[in-house]
Amino acid sequence: MSATTYPVRVDASLDTRLSRWLWLVKWILVIPHYFILAFLWIAFAVLSVVAFVAILCTGHYPRAIFDFNVGVLRWWWRVQYYAYGALGTDRYPPFSLKEVPDYPAHLEIAYPERLSRGLVLVKWWLLAIPQYIIVGLFAGGGTFGAWWLGNRNAGWSGGGLIGILVLIAAVILAFTGRYPDTIFDFVLGMNRWVLRVAAYAGLMTDQYPPFRLDTGGHEPGGTLTLQPPASPAAEIGGTAELPGVQDAMPPAGPAEPGLGWTVGRVVSAVIGSVLVLSAAGFLAGGAGLTWAGHARREGGFVTSTSASYSTADRALVSDTIQLPAASWNWLGKSVIGQVRLRVTASDPSKPVFVGIAQAAAVSRYLSGAGYTTLTNLGGRTTAVSHQGTAVPAAPASTPIWTVHAVGTGTQALVWTPAAGNWTVVVMNPNATPGLSVQADAGATMPGLSWITGFLLIGGLLLMAGGVLLIVISVRLAS
């Protein structure tokens, strides 16, 4: 496949005069672009899913969605070219999805009349794996994956070869006032490779990206359908052509009035996409709670999975459980209800003590003794050991517990939480060191049904509103 026939075409012109020091603050100057692009990438992801379904069913990429997604890539390429993906111009990027003929960075992707319905299932993840590895070397490990997953603010030059060479060019520019042509050509070639892979992964073409580094600002044979920026000679009445840059296709005719992506339609598509993603979160949360309410309910309590904990100290102590009166009294009781804790010694024949008390009282009780605090229970639990030599009294004989249980086998206690700061303590009944147990927690969750209903109904309403906005904007743009 020749460079002139590949459907993704990337061109750029290096500014003849670049500021020696502007590159130091461009990261601040492009913040408005990154803010807008964060939302545009959300729309890009959602509309790509729509395009995936359309291709799978019809073999066609909806033209309006194609134009929008190309526009997002084009916008991003201009920002990268201005900022740390190339530093090739000091001209501020325009806020536009459309091609800007006189801007020094250009991206065009030929619209595919038909796409394979089978390839769409595998090309963006399986077939593109070798390309992702190369792009990772160019753009930095994990950066392209972050781009695909939605974290669009990272940029390409996140520690990869592009970022290293652009930094070298910036230092040379600062001392000499000149951007090295050889570095520029290589950087543009790598960016071109990245954009080709992005278009392929974005389902915009079935033609596999070539394993070829086409260096230089302009692709061989010329690729732009729009005229390149005019030189000073052209501005005073003469004509000038950039070497090797000629029209590869006839110039596009004027857009039909009323069609295309206006600001209002772009905003509508973005808001619709945000609503669709929010709806997906609501529906996933509602589905998860529905599953938990049935599959994880035991004896009236929605119960966690059992986890193992051990310590060489005298007690296992939870981090402080804070239940503010302002929120707990009107919300917590209706949502959480009663709480059940079940604790079993790893050797079921050994007795175990479990109790709940005010955090301040537990702190006084264990003062000077060695104990282990467990933080982030239910997540990535961290154990913090507190050294001490004091021997506390037997826990069951200490009148600080709101509820407690002691004995062999599984010890279960049911607690009706109240506002305050609370701590759960597990010990050997005689307060000796060394403890290994399994434990789980559950709650009656009386408000589970209405929370689930709110998430499901809210998710459906958000989904309907988001889909409606997307459909309207795409239809008007078509």
C-alpha cells in the first residue's frame, strides 16, 4: 500500500520562527482545550459505540458520526502539535472540529463507503495489538490505553519517544532559536503513526496501518484535499506551493446549508453522551444492588464475603467508624438498618471475643498494649501494628461494650448503630497475644429497594434523554 492511498492523512508545517521560551507555559495555555476535549472524548467514545453497532448491522459508518469523530481527532492533533506532541507552531489552536486551511497542522480521513461487519468485532482490540505496542513506545507506556479508555487529558508525550525528542528539541530551541529539522521530521512521523492507529482502532477504516514511519511534515505524494497555508509570497499576490504537497483528491464542495456540526449540535451530542454514561453508571449500580439484595442476603442481612485477619498482637481493632449525627439520624438508619458481625477463630475449637464500643473507650482500654488496627476494611485492607507491653483486662469483664459476644465457634452480634465514633475489637477472651479469625459483616438495609428503584428508573430516564439528544444532533448534522 502506498502512502498516497492510505485513508488517514496527516500533514504539518513547521513555523519558521518559534519563540524560544513560550513552550515553558504552553501547558497552561492549552488548559481550555483540554477541558473541552475531556467532554468531546466522552462523546467520541459513546458515538463510537453507536458506530460499532451500525457497522455490525449495516456495514456502514454513519456519516455524521464519522465527521464528528474525525473532528475530535483533528482538534486533538492541532492541540498536540501546538503543545508537547510536537511544539511545531506558536499559533494558538482554533476551537473547531472543522478543517482550518491556514492552520499549520491538518488531519483528514477518507470516508469509507463500506466496512467489514466481521472485522469490526476484532480489529480494535485483537488485530491492533502489535500497533498498540509500537504506539506505546512512541507515546509512552499506557498513554494510548488511557486515550482509548477515556482519560483524554494525558496527551501522547507521556514519557515515550515523542516526549523525549520534543523535550530535546525544546532545549535546542531555547539555546539556538531553531527547531532541528531532523527531530521535527521524526516526531511528525511518529505522530502520523499514532493517528493512523487511532483511526483504525476508532473503526474509521479497514485498511491496516502500515508498519512504516513516514517522516516529515507532509506525506509523500501530497495528501491534503485543502490548500496548505499560503506563504508570504502568496499573501502579496504571488503563488507558492509546498514541495510534495498537492491535492490527492478533488477539493470538497461547499457544505450544504444547515448541515454539519454546529456548536449547538456538538453541545447536544456531548450532553447526550454524558447522560448516557451517567445512565450506564446508574443502571450498573441498580443492577448490582438488585443482585446483592438477592444473592448476598442471609437471614435478613445483606452480607459481605468472609475475609481472614490475623495478628501477633493482643487485639484486632477496626479503624474508627464515624457516624455523624447530622446525617445518620435521618439517613443512615433508613438505609443501613441493623448491622450483624460474625467472627470465627481459624481454629473453630478456640474461643474468640468480638465487641463494639465507643472509640475513645477502646483507646483507653488498650492504652499501652500491643494491638493491630485494620484500615480500609472491605477494600485493600492495611494493618498497622501498635507496640506496647501492657496486659489489658479480659475484654468480657470490661463494661465498655455496647454489644459483644464471646465463645467458641461463630460469634455473631447484632448492633443497631447510633451516631458517634465507634470501634470493633476482636480478641482472645483471656487477652493473650496471637489471633487469627475469619469475619463477615451484613446489614438489613431497609432502604435497599427504594435506592435500587431510584437508580434503575433514574438510569432509564437519563438513558432516554441522552439517546434523544444524540439522535437529534446526529440527525440534524446529517
